[in-house]
Amino acid sequence: MLIFTDAHADSCPQASEEIATDRPDVTNSSIVVPFGSLQNENGINVSGRDGGQRVDGANSRWRLGIAPCLEVLVDLPTYLANVHGTGVSGFTDVSPAIKWQISPVPGKIDLSIVTGVALPTGAVAIAGRGAQPYLQMPWSAELHDGWGISGMLTEFFRPDDFTARSITETTFVVEKKLTPRFSLFTEYVGDYPQGGSPSQLWNSGGVYHLTKTQQVDFHVAVGLNHNAPSYIVGLGYSFRVDGLFRQ
């Protein structure tokens, strides 16, 4: 694998390129962070479900490029605070993962594969029981005149959950770059638990690049059925630090 990525190093993401984040849409970027770069992505959401309301943050994801086209990442515990109605408060799990961009060819469909696991460090009522591995494949393609499409297929495994041992998540995004720094997107998100009813969500928002390595974003989502949250409103800020390793 290292030989393959070294052979394609020239076409892997470079520090000269703009920051590409896994937020604010559910669909993660198909592009890894450049080799030697550390990226921090953060956000806060307000959501409603069944007449209740909660706030969650800071939704922090740290991503480090450890080789050309290869990164390690970790989702830090997020605190979910119930502020209205019935519900529980607590932290989510910490979730390390590794991400490999397997098609770094300009003009083609970019594709990555991610494998990770949510470790049982959070509140059981929020995060569930036991370790929860996942396998993920985000993809993207640039079209003409600033348009682009992307999507993601994720399989979540929950060995200690006897009601739904796996959940399949599918997403699809249409994006439009309006200016060199500002883009808008709209996204469908569907979660399909094994033996259960699906949860479907429509999510839209925008991204603005303050600099090449800094981004602010927003998103607004509405549930499409009773299993999804009624609404989600979120804001975020991300940054990247380059040149941590010598070439």
C-alpha cells in the first residue's frame, strides 16, 4: 500500500490546495488531508425531536496526513445536552479511524475508503453499548461550471445491539461553487437499520473559505419521516496546519 501511494504522490492532495473538510454535510470528503498536515474540524448543532430540543458540540474531528493519500483521524467525544423536553445528556464515544484515498486521479471520480471504530467511552444511553466498527466509502466528481456531486456509503456494525446489529447509511449531495470562496450544497441522508424502520433527512448549507486553510460553514436539516430529527441547525469552523513533517 505504501508503495502504491508513493507512486501516486504527485497526484495526492498537496498543501498548496484549499482545505477540504468532512463537514457540514453528513457526506465526508473523498479527499484526504495533505501529507504532513493537521486539520481540526469543529461545529455546534441545535436539534429538535418529538417536541424536545438539545444542543451538541463541539463535534471535533482531528485529521493528520501520515503519508501521500493516507490519513489517520479521530472523532473526539461530543457532549449532547438536553435543554427542553424529555431526554438524556452525556458524551458520545471517541472514534479513531484511518482513511485512504484510492483514486487520486484528476478529472476522475475521487474515492476513499475509511475504516474505524467507536470505542465504548461515552454514555450508553447516547452512544450504545460496546465497540462499534464502521466501514465507509465517500466519493465525489466535479462537473461543469462549478457544479459537483458526491455521496457516501457507510456500514455501521453494532455487535452488542440486539435490535439492530448493523445500520446502512447512504447519502447524495449536489454542490454549486458560487464564488472562488463560497459554495452551497443540498444533501439526502438515509439511515437503514437492520430489521428496523429507516430515518431520512434533507440537509442543506454552505461553506466559506476565510483563507486557504480556514473555513466557516452552516447547515439546516429537516426530517423527512418520524424517525429523523424534526430539524437540525448548525455552525462550524475548521482550520489546517501544514508542514509538520519534512518531505
